[in-house]
Amino acid sequence: MSEKKTPDFLHGVTLEQILTALVADYGWEKLGKYIKIKCFTTNPTINSSLKLLRKTPWARTKVENLYISMKKREQRVWPKSKDV
């Protein structure tokens, strides 16, 4: 019996890559609404956000979870509708 493996979306991806992808997909404003931390809402930059996320485990976990959700959403394959 073979087990179905789920992809590890965080494997081999740096925190900077995760944050950059989230900002590209959502933008700072929407990211700040999803994860309410000051570095996303007040003069946001990648560097200031990375400093906070590296020191704050709960915030990093939220960012990683949002990234995983984004990657899962990208992988979804919607059934093609049949032409009537």
C-alpha cells in the first residue's frame, strides 16, 4: 500500500521568499488585514518584516500558514466546464 504524500510547501523556501511571494500576491495592505502586525501596516518593508518574523514565532507561523494556503490555492485544478 502506498501512502499519498502531501507536498511540503515550506521545504527549501526561505522566509524572505515566502514574504516576497505573499506581498506580490496580496500586497501589503491586504497582508496587514490578514495578519495584524504593525510591520505590515506601518511603513512596511521586506527587511523590517523579516526582522520581526525572525524574532516572533507566532507571527512567523501565521505568515507560513498563509503562504501554504496561497500555494494550495494555486495548485487547485478547477474542472473545465463543458460547452453546451
